[in-house]
Amino acid sequence: MSTDVGTGEGAANRELLHFVTQETRFAIVTNILQHPDQLPSMYELEQLNPSVSDATVYKHVQKLIDAGIVEEVALPDDERQQGYPWKFYGLTDEGREFLERHSLLAAEETLQRIYETISDKPEKMVRYENAPRPDRDG
């Protein structure tokens, strides 16, 4: 693979690692990894982060999108259903590679098992979890 050339790439890498591991952003990345389809809706992300405001969750998701770690994935118009979300958030291929390179995916299966044990989810969250998701190649 590539190696750090000078300090530019290494510094940028460290900066991105620090950015991604900020508490709220890392929680969001973890929520994406633990979601059954790895494509939670904004509502699901908000519910999984009750200690921060919905606006804060949204702001950090947007920052992760801007950084190329997360992408917004939308259902095609003809597959959208009233009362269900149609925008979802998942890791980009580059985001997944970055997390792998920094050993931040090691607990992926454990995170999914923990998520499966959450028993007091609101009915709306269960419904959203089971909403149709876009197909992602990869």
C-alpha cells in the first residue's frame, strides 16, 4: 500500500483519526457498524444517542459526510413508503478502509450482537429498523 510521504499525509491521517474518534462522531460510526443493515436512518441515530440533541447528531453526521467517512444513501423514489424513512447513512468504502487501517473495526461483530440485545426500543424505531433499505453494491 502507500506509505506516508513526508509529514503531510501522516499529519492528515492523524488529524482524520482524531476527528473520527471524537466522542459523538465515533458513537455515530459505531451506531452505523452495529445496525443490522449498517444503514440507520437519522431517527435511529438520534435514538441511539439520547445524551446529545438531535441537532448535534445531525451536525456530526454531516461532518462525517464532509470528511468522506459516511455517505447518505437514499431509496429510489418508486421504493419510498409513506411513514418510513428513505434516507440512510452508511460508511463509504474509503471510510471502512480508514477504520480498518486504524483497527477500529475489530469489534464490529460484538457491536452487532450488543445492538441485537437492546429490548426497549420505541415502536417507531423497530418500524424504522425494518424499513426497506437501498441496495448497496460492495
